[in-house]
Amino acid sequence: MTSTSTYDAIIVGSGPNGLAAAIRLQQAGLRTLVLEQAATAGGATRTEELTLPGFRHDVGSAIHPLAFASPFLRTLPLEQHGLEWVFPEIPFAHALPGGKARMCYRDIERTASQLGVDHKRYSQLMNRLTRQWEDIEDTLLGPLSVPSNPFSLLNFGLQAILPADRFNKWNFREPETRALFMGAAAHAIMPLTWWGTASFGMVLTLLAHKTGWPFPKGGAGRLTAAMADFYRSSGGEIRLETKVSDLERLPDTRTILLDMTPEQLLHLKNSGLSTGYRRQLERYKYGAGVCKVDWALREPVPFTHPDLRRAGTIHFGDSARAIVEAEAGVFSGKTSPTPYVLFAQHSVFDESRAPEGNHTAWAYCHVPLNSDLDQSGQIEDQIEKAAPGFRDVVLSRSVKTTKLMEEWNPNLVGGDINGGRQDLTQLFTRPVRKLKPYRTSRANLYICSSSTPPGGGVHGMCGYHAAKTVLKDHFN
Ligand SMILES: Cc1cc2nc3c(=O)[nH]c(=O)nc-3n(C[C@H](O)[C@H](O)[C@H](O)COP(=O)(O)OP(=O)(O)OC[C@H]3O[C@@H](n4cnc5c(N)ncnc54)[C@H](O)[C@@H]3O)c2cc1C
């Protein structure tokens, strides 16, 4: 382990995965440095006053079941570094036409009891999935590997491999149950007729029951701030406002980990990547973009259905069929007048988000990759259906189209928030088909972003697995 290099590892990018990698390497006793182009660490998990003074908005990620449940992050003493979790009473809900709604409560039975003829099926399915999760989470939250519990994985996989719309037809009869499940599955950001999209709905719904859908008090940025603080307190170093464009200009180091996506790797100078590897990166597929809106509100959102006022996250989309059509349209270059919308209302549960009596709201819808269309009008129309008068309580709004998203964080290529499409060809073998896809073609250069398994979302597992690979390859 002795070396004359100044650093053992330099990590470029301080998103949740860059920080997770840096923490893991620092824990192993390495000398590490994080370089970040932005003025604040945290990547797409940062909080800013985007609208009016005192209104704290999550510019990127907002709801964090994956972070709370992350096998790596939950081992870190982040609470000692300022992290406090807030658990909305109802993890998520689906707003339906005519003032109706269905809730995903923490309690499986209570959720099932609203689902008519699907009561028994929902209850059986979710009880089984929540039991299986502990057996399979390590396999699902990493690169391809030999499963420790193949029977549980097979059982889970037989349903998870299905397209979300087929999963719905096989399991549920009530249109409202199908809409509730489809709202969770559509986090996949893919056509919901594609194989494997059911897995997103299954994992997110089982986590709603198992852990809830919590978020950090004070803003998502408190999570990454706690990670950065813990990292620094363990001896790590972060240099902000330091954009890396040429790897030869880095300080002297044994290894480099890039919290970047393939498109950015291809533009790095002196990366030393082989022509064959570059060709594989050029074939990497991005998914869709997002149009994101944040609101400063005079008062809470005036939802007609009282339970919608008690849900942290609400999905809008008139029916499962309407969501399937809207999401398919996004992948054929079209936007929908009635898009599927993901919406969160933090300030109802966390008063530190807005001045006293005021509120914030956060939402986005999916748009074609690179489409710079402002969909805020369509998003607000969807909210108005469940909360007539919503626009009247808006004090100010901030809209970020795909272009503004990418300007804010270069990893959001074309507005893609997952670091690349998460279809079956890229889910476990991203960005290239290798058992350890964190390795590039250059022996000391690694990729640790959400463009590696297990993909998008705030969980730090990409960074954790990349760091483990670096330790095995160079510091054994
Ligand atoms: C609008 C939006 C909503 C989301 N909602 C959720 C959600 O609710 N829940 C959830 O779990 N996930 C959500 N996500 C996804 C989640 O935020 C990402 O999957 C996660 O942040 C990926 O982490 P990362 O470390 O791989 O990359 P990032 O968080 O993107 O971090 C990459 C970092 O690298 C830096 N960087 C890039 N290039 C360079 C360079 N050349 N030099 C120096 N630094 C560089 C960037 O500035 C950035 O700080 C959302 C994302 C967005 C944008």
C-alpha cells in the first residue's frame, strides 16, 4: 500500500455516488480528494432558495426511500452530522379524476382495504415482497453477481421482469389499484410496456410499506451535506468550483473515480481510454428528460380529497392506461397535454422549508430527451384537477427545462435524471457489458456515477461498489 503519490484516489464529482465512493475509500485508510465543479457539494441532491427568500426547494431529488434503505448509507453515522429524517404520514398517493384518490399507507392491510376486489391479492403480494426484500436487496443493489438467496430472487424476478402494464393486468382488477401501482412504476422513466418496468413499481411500493418514503428535514441537500461533513471529519478533502476537463492536470494520484456519465467521459482530455471502450460508451443510451417546477405557496395545496393533504408524494395521471400512453409518447418524441406528474409537498411535514404559514411544492414530468419544452402549464393543469384553485395560492414558481437542468448539473445529459436509460440491457451492466462495469479500459480509471449499477436514485450504492472494486484492484 506504500506509494509516493500525493493521493491514493481522486473522485471527480460530489453527487451521492461520488461522496459514497470517497467515504468508503477514506474508511479504508486511503488519502482521498473530491473535486467538484459546483460551488456546493451534493450533485443532484441539493437544496436552494429557487423562488423567494426563505423557501427551500430541492432542485433535484426530493423523496428518499432508497437513501434511507441503502445498505451502505444506513451504516454511516449521518444523524451525527445533521441528518434528520421526516416521514410523511402517507408515503404516496394517486390522485384520480372526480376528486377520488388511492393511498399507499405504511400499513399493507389499510392500503389493501381501499382496493375492492384486489384487497386479498394486494395484501398477499406486498406481504411476500416486503419479506423477500432483505434476502435480495444486496443482489438487486449492485452489479451482476451470484445471488445469496436464489429462490427468493427467482420468485421476485418472475414478477419484476414483467412490463408494468402486464404486471397490473395479471395481478389487479380495479382501475384504481392499477393506477396506484402504475404511478410508482412510472418512476422507471421508460415506456411501461417494456420488460422489467414492473420492478420499479414493486421496489418503490414495498419500500413505502417497509420503511416509508422519508426525506431529510430542511431539504435533500442536508443528506449530501451530512455525507460531505462525515467525509471531511474522517480526513477527506473536497475542493469546490474545480471543474475537471483534463485528467493530466489532476494532482498526483494512484487512482481516479469519475462521478460522471459516459457522454462526459468521452469529452475528457487525456482520459487514456481505448478506442474499443470509447465505442462502447458511444453506444450508451440515455432515457428521457424532465421538466421540473418548484412553487412558493401562500398556503397548502387545496386538495379536495382530505387524504391527499397527508401524503408526502402524489402521482397524477388520470388512469393506468393514460400513464402508459403518456410515457410511451415521451419515448417517441411527444409531450402529453395530460402528463404523468410526480409531486411532493415537503413543507406540510417540515416547517423549515418555508416562512411561517407558507408552503413549497415540487414536481416534474417526463419529456423527450433534450426537449426544451416548458411543461409547467400542463403540470399545473393536472394538479388543478385534484386541487381546484391551486394556481391562486402560488406566490412564485421556478421552472427548469432539460437545458437548464443540464446547465445546473452536467450529469443530467439531455435532462436525463438517471444517468442513462434503465432498460434490461443497461440496468445491471451499465455503462458497458462487464461483470465489474466500474472498471474502464484504463487500469487506474473508474466510473462511479448512476451510469453504473444499480443505476439512478439516491442510494450511494454505485459509488460504494466502485470503491470496493478500486480497493480490490489496487489496495489489497
Ligand atoms: C429533478 C430530479 C429529481 C430527482 N428525484 C429523485 C428522488 O426523488 N429520489 C431519488 O432517489 N432520486 C432522485 N433523482 C435522481 C438522483 O438525484 C440521482 O440519481 C443521483 O443524484 C445520482 O447521483 P450521482 O452521484 O451519480 O450523480 P450526481 O448527483 O448528478 O452528481 C454528479 C456530480 O459530479 C459533478 N461533476 C460532473 N462533471 C464534473 C467535472 N467535469 N468536474 C467536476 N465535477 C463534475 C457535478 O457537478 C455533480 O455535482 C432526481 C434527480 C433529479 C435531477
